[in-house]
Amino acid sequence: MMENKEELARIITAENGKPLKEAQGEIVYSASFLEWFAEEARRIYGDVIPAPAKDRRVLVLKQPVGVAAIITPWNFPSAMITRKVGAALAAGCTVVVKPAEDTPLSALALGELANQAGIPAGVYNVVPCSRQQTAAVGEVLCTDPLVSKISFTGSTATGKILLKHAAGTVKRVSMELGGHAPFIVFDSANVDRAVAGALASKYRNSGQTCVCTNRFLVQKGIHDEFVEKFAKAIEKELHVGNGFDAKTTQGPLINEKAVEKVEKHIKDAVSQGASIVTGGKRHSLGKNFFEPTLLSNVTTKMLCTQEETFGPLAPVIKFETEAEAVAIANAANVGLAGYFYSQDPAQIWRVAEQLEVGMVGVNEGIISSVECPFGGVKESGLGREGSKYGIDEYLEIKYVCLGGL
Ligand code: ADP
């Protein structure tokens, strides 16, 4: 069936609208987790601990947690599955995957690939379901005593529901929840680099990733130049259209609800004094297409700086001091990714250590990769995925005491 990566990428573009080039990137990213964890499986080391008594020996074994329920979102329909399933299978767990209702096809395509790869029947299971059935299926997966582990990526609101379900049988949980990423540009920054990073971090996947920048904080001295160059880059480099057209960089948003949220954030900001620098409305293509938008004169009172937009909206807040920027960045109940641009080494250390997030990009706008631990603090979640840490989410530690020796 699926003979090459190209076919898998086309499935992603067909089901979630992202440009084919981004979908191709996702397939490489998705495959990287299977490769990485296949290798990590060989390094699930136990331990031998010096015993507290002469006639004892102490061992530590690592064992699979058991059946893992895996609930994934629509924005990376393939990679969000393999980031979890790769680690789970490497640890020795079987999985039941419930993909997002908008994007079940990649999950099913992975099932076909699992068959082709010789994964035994019953190890990788997929339960696609309708929007109406999602809550009920989710509840079964998260309360069934046969399930030992829940790994979820999605909104903080849904994550909290699943945590409550998990409490009844005290399941192990990993939660990758919403973010509200700040992107701080200090006066010392290289503006052109900051603009390139801003464009990538904000508009990848039309702003629909949990690590996409949600608010820009730009220092007074560099503010006007940054806004002007950012607007020019948006107008020149971003092309809204059908994901299958080669020049498209911005596909449609996932559904009408997503478009309404972006509209609501813009309307609220403008009503409180924000200025539209570029974009600002639904795209002339209609349906779920939206213009990449840049707002200036934004304040922390506006909705777009208080909650995740999850769309192509870049609000810019002007600040004066480093302490002010860090305080604004940290005034959130979530903390997934954070970015800042500075060329001052002391400031780089200070700010990297102070930001209350799980991942920091310093002079970089795209930081996710298989080698690096992905995850958040505060209400952005529990646990880490990818990297050498990701496999621990699916392993139990068993201590064995050999006595009477
Ligand atoms: P988003 O807002 O990004 O769509 P959601 O948290 O609603 O985020 O969705 C992420 C995943 O969680 C999807 O697979 C969705 O079907 C699932 N989901 C949504 N609500 C529930 C629920 N009540 N129980 C279980 N899964 C749910």
C-alpha cells in the first residue's frame, strides 16, 4: 500500500491541509522517533546497587508499564503518534491509539506499515472515532483497569479531564498540553535573525502547533525596525493556499472553530487599541483560510496575550526592561516553549534560567528534534517525550533484593 514517504505525506496534507513540504518534513520527523527508540531499546539499562547488608545483593530492573492508551491531536497526525508509540514499543508495551477525529488516516496508515514491518497483531491498535463518541471512548481508555498508562497530547482542558479519569485507577500519565510561547526580542538581538526565527516559529503549520509563538515581546529600541521587517517578511514569504500547491506555505486552519478563535482574538485586540500591521481577516480563498496577521500596540489586557490563539496571529507587545519582559513571559499558567533573541551572553544565561517553560530557544525559532526532551512545566503537562528521557515514561522500576546469600 504505502510505498514511499511521499504517499504518507500526501495523506497528511489531505487530512489536515498543511503544505505538502511541511507534511514531508513531518514524515521524516515521525520516522525519526521510530529509529531513535528502536536504538534506545538496546539501552534500557538496569542497575546494581551496593547492598546495605553483607548477605544481600540489590538489583534494579526496568519493565514495561503495560498497555498504553495514546490519544493524539490533529496538528501532527503522524509524528505525535510515533513520538509516543516508538517509545512504548521499545519499552515493551502494547498500544491503543485514539487519533483525533479530524485526522484518523495517518494513524491507520501507520497500522498498515506496522503490519508490513512485521509488528505482531494486537501490538499497535487504532480506534478512530467520531467527535460525538470521543468523550465516551476517551473515558473507557482512561478508566479501564487493563490500561496502565495514558499518553496524551492536546489541549489543557482535555488533559485535565483525562487526568481525572486516570485518578480512579492511578494510571501513569504523560501529558503534552497547551502552550503560550513568548518570543522576546531584546535590543541586542540581530534583527534579521529574529525576524527569520519569528516567521518560522509563528507561522509553521499556520500557527497551529503547541510550541508556536503566541506573543511577541519586543524591546523599545529595536521595536519599530522589528515590526517593519517582520511585516515585510510576512507579505513576501508567506503564501496562503491549497497545501498541494508547491508555492503554498500556509494551508487552511483545521476547522471553522479555529478560524472563529483567531477572529475573536483580533476583534478583541483591535477594540482595545491594537493596530493591524498586516492581514487581519479571513482570506479571500474563503472556507478555513486566514490571512497571516501581525498586530502592534498590543497590551497584556488583550485576549490574544492571555490564551493560546493556535492560528496565524502575531501580537507584538513593546517593553522597556528585561525584568518587565520576563515578568510578562512568566505571567501564564502554562509553560511549554519560550524563545528569545539576544547577543549578550550574560543576558542569555539569565533569561534562559528565568523563563518558566520546559523548552527554550535562544536565537532559534524551531527547536523540536528527536534528540531533545520535549515537554512543559505548569499546566503545559507532565513528562518528557523524545530524547533519552522519553522511554522512561513507559518503564517501571522494579527493585529486587536477593537475601540470605
Ligand atoms: P484540540 O483543541 O487541539 O483539538 P483536544 O484536546 O480537543 O485538542 O484534542 C486532542 C485529542 O483529544 C483528540 O484526539 C481528541 O479527539 C481528544 N479528546 C477531546 N476531548 C476528549 C475527551 N473528553 N476524552 C478523550 N479524548 C478527548
